[in-house]
Amino acid sequence: MNQEQIGKFIAELRKEKNLTQSDIAEKLGSVLMLLVNGKGVFV
């Protein structure tokens, strides 16, 4: 997948779940904070 395809894929999923770009940014920020603080879970 190239960058454009990934963007379209994320947009489709976001719209299916009725999320705004701000919602996604907020969720992504929470995940990044967990990773930065060493609390991320990797399987």
C-alpha cells in the first residue's frame, strides 16, 4: 500500500465509525503517550 491508499483506507474506516479527524488524532495521541511512557503492549 502506498501513502495515498493508506489515507483512503483510514478515511473509509473513520467514516464507517462516524469519527472525525480530531477523534482519530486524539486516539492516536493517547496511543503515542502510552508508547512513549513505556506502557505500550506489543504482541
